[in-house]
Amino acid sequence: MNNSRNQSFMIYALLFIAIIAMVFFQMQQRPVTEEVLTINELAAQIEQGEVKRILVENDNRLRVIYSESGAEVVERSTQKESGETLVQQLVALGVSAEKLEPSNIKIEIRPPSSWMTVLSVLGYVLPFLLLGFLFWWIFRQAQGSNNQAMSFGKSRARMFTGENPTVTFDDVAGADESKEELKEVVEFLREPQKFIQLGARIPKGVLLVGPPGTGKTLLAKAVSGEAGVPFFSISGSEFVEMFVGVGASRVRDLFEQAKRHSPCIIFVDEIDAVGRQRGAGLGGSHDEREQTLNQMLVEMDGFDTDTNVIIMAATNRPDILDPALMRPGRFDRRVTLDRPDVKGREAILKVHIKGKPLEPEADLASLARATPGFTGADLENLVNEAAILAARRNKKSIGQPEMEEAIERVVMGPERKSRLISEEEKRIIAYHEAGHAVVANAIAEADPVQKVTIVGRGQAGGVTWFRPNEDRILMSRKKMMATLAYALGGRAAEELIFDDITSGASNDIEQVTRMARAMVTRLGMSSDLGPMVYGQAQELVFLGREISEQRDYSDDVANQIDREVRKLIDEAYGQARAILAEYREKLDEIANRLLEVETITREEFEAIFPAPSGKKSGTPQPSA
């Protein structure tokens, strides 16, 4: 900062001096008056006695001072080298010698002023010197910074030294299998000779694959921290520019830097931005991106056995990467990071809670069970939201209520307590949420009810939360039918109590329809259509979203699919109505309690409506 200020001060000072010099120079160049005399006119004025004094100046000018007014008139001539020369010229023009006597006209000869000479020279030279200095300063600043104009083809990777690692494997939880896979990489970077002596070829590239937020970047930094080597981090999008050849130049510069600092790690985040399959897509592809990818392939092939540089990359879309990038000899190993299980989530919570005051009664195991599907980034956000809530409540530590409310904030957003609704709408919402809870509590296969509230979150007017007893990979048909039933419990309660239906069940109906169609077309859970898959869906990896579907069945089968989906939904809706009719008193009691207190916990709910035998009470799974 101080160097920048000093440089700015020097520039302003030079500009000021240059301006002063040019002003003086212009003043010397500018005549005092606009009148210009010829030598003949001057001779006539001397004969008439009008001239009092003549100054012969050093810059080839005469300064004539008149007798009466004292005004100064400059006469320009080309032969005014001395006073004698001037006298000779005037005499030659007919001026009598008596008129030129010192008693009549005083002729002075001014020698050149050294100061004015210096200013005159500066007036000519200084602007050019200043301009040259400005160009030099701009060029030096561009070389010392990441200026795009001067370092367009240079790598923009950020380098972290391995001397003081900030992240190690101890800071990564919930990914034990992935850490085991990467320990070989750490050992190679620490002791490469042990592998080279046996002729072993360590993987040149490691591809980290997983959903967003599962800790791919964190794990790459942990490898660098464990090995104690430099770590170059860059995003795939930072290679590609509009101009062809820039990305390839940046790739070359990055690998040159890495070889100079070997052993080291190059980490390319979101490599799919530059490693997308070549020749794919309508209308061809961007030539700059393809050149960048080609250069990366060449650089990875150029690694020698004694070059201890390992490239790690992360993506959540491995299916679109170019096959040449994935072949052995480039990215040899693929490490998959999945969403953590309940034990992993508990370990991640313990990592993120370090350094934060946590109340003794806070149960991290319970919070881990309440957050199925959460990634490490989600859990970090959960702990941060809980800390913010505790600070708002002027507490000195984070308690279980803040942690549980933070789960709801992360999933659906903050409570909308300021929204004004009529008493009639409030009553409808209470029966709607009570319908979800009663149906779920009456079915043994359904998840236990964790909380029921009519305080809206996000777009939902109320929320019913369910807490699974354990994480599941497989879901049975009975479990899915139970989910369909309690999802339709809100609509069934509206119809049963008010003999009318509202738009409040729109999201429930959308989820039910999607699940029922998947049961028929994807999971083979239809007795009539059998264990077959209908339609080839193309989905985004890890996101579970269909982007297109290729229909490979006839119109008759399509009609049969529609009938089977309708059959499943009607069956679930009928089950929900039957349960609500059977437990009508419990439904009324729970709805009235919600109208009084707005929120019912699991304990309060089970005190009103105990779970049937054989049903265990236990992320919360919301149902609006």
C-alpha cells in the first residue's frame, strides 16, 4: 500500500513540474503585445524620437520601450545577434548616428539567463521524459500483477505451500473409504523412491466424483496437507477464454510451474468445464475449449516417472467427460464421494462444532438421524445457522432447539410468522397437517412423526416433519405405498372435514404422481405390467432429474401405465380416507391443539395419539 502511494506521489510531482516548465516556456515564447514591427518601422520611430530604449534579448528578439507610454513592443527579426549589428542596420536605413547615442536611446544587450535556458530545455524535453516514465511504470505494474493485458496466457492457479497445512485428513469426516483410497497418493508424494524402485507406476491423475457439497475440494486439500507439498488450485473455467490458444497457453504454464515445484499437486475443480467430450452437441463445439483439452491431454502424457506431480480433478458430471481424459495413464483412479451415512453425519457435525460453545444436552447423534441426505456442506451450514439463531436469542452457547430449528431453516427456509391469514384458512391448514400426521402414525411402515406445525416455511402454509429410524438404501413397495398414503392425508382431511378441497395439496399431489409413475415405469412394482422398465430416461448424474425420455412402448402400453398409476394413487387415497374416518376424534383433537399452540412436538403428538404396536417412534422428512 505504501509503495503504491509513493509511486502515485512521484507521478503527480513529475506532472506538476512538467506543467510549470511548459507554462514558463510558453510565457517566454509569447510576445508581450500582438504588434510586430519591421526594421524600417523601427528606424522611422527612432527618427521621430518615440523610442526610449531598445533591449536586445538572447532569443533573437527586440524589446522596444517607448518614451511616452512605456509600452513594450516586440519586433521580430532574424539578424539581431548583437547591439552593434542592430546599430549598423539602423544606420544603413538612414537613422542618424546622433539618434543612436546612449544619451538619446539606450541599447541594452541581455546575456542568456542560465535559469531560463534550463526551463526552456525542460519545456522541450520533460514531456517526452514524463511520457516514457509513464509507459515504464505501467509496464512494470503489469508485470508485477495478474494483469490480463500483460499476462493473458499465464496460469491463474493459486499456489498454497505445504509448509503450514491448514487441512489434513483429521478435518475430513464421513468419507473414510475415500481417504483410504488417497492415502496411497500421500505415501507416494512422501516417499516416491519406494514405489519407483519396484517399478510401480503411481496414478498420474485422480478424479474425485460426487454430488456438490460432499467435500471433493476439501479432500484434495487434505491430501496436500498430509503430504506437505505445494498445492495448485484452479477452476476448469479459468482456462477457457474467447481467444483461441489462450487456454492451451495457460495449461502449459501451469504444468511448467508444477514441475518446478515438484513434488506437488494440481487440483482442477469443475473439470467438466474444459474436459467435456469433444464433438458433442449440436452445431459443433468451441475450438478454444478443445485446444485447451488437447493441451491438457498432452501435458498429462508428458509426465515422466521421476516427475512427482499428481493432478487431481473434481466433477459431479463424469458421464460427459471426454473418453481420452479418462483412459489409463491420465486419470487412472476414480474416487467416489457419496452423501454420508448417519455415522458420517455425526462425525461431520463433530468437526464443524469444534471451537463453538455447545450445550451439554445437545445430541449430535439425534441430529445426525434427523438429517438423511445432507452433505458435508449442508451440515456446515446447519451448524452456522444454529450459531446465528443462538446469537439472536442472546445465548452464550448453542442448544438442541437451535440445532433442530436450523435443520428446518436449511431445508425449507425461515418461518413466515408475519404472514396474515384468516381464521378459516388457519383451520384448513391445521386439519391438513393433522391429516398427514394421523395417517402416517396409523401405518406401521410409515416414518414416525417428529413435529407438526402450522407456521409456514418457504411456500408451504404448514409442515409435518417425519424422522426415519435409520438410513435406507432400499425402499419396499409397502413403504412407498405408506408414503403415498400419508402424503395424500392432507387432501383427504380437507375433503372429510370441509366437504371441499383447496390448492394447498398441490405439492403433495405432484410428489405422489411422480412416485407412483416411477413405481410403475422404473421399479417394476405394478402387478399387471410386471418387472419391466418403460422408457429410457436420460437423467442428470447425481441430481435425479430427467432431462428427456425416449419412449419405447406402444400407445396401448401407455394407456395401461396411466391406469396403473391411477390405481396406485386411488388405493393410497382410499387408505388415507379410511384411516381418517376411523380416527376422526384424534384428527379433531390434534387440529384443535395446532390452532392453540401452532406447533406440536413428537412427545405432545404421541401423548394425544400413541403410535400403534409394532411402529417405532423416532431428517425430518417434511410434508407440506
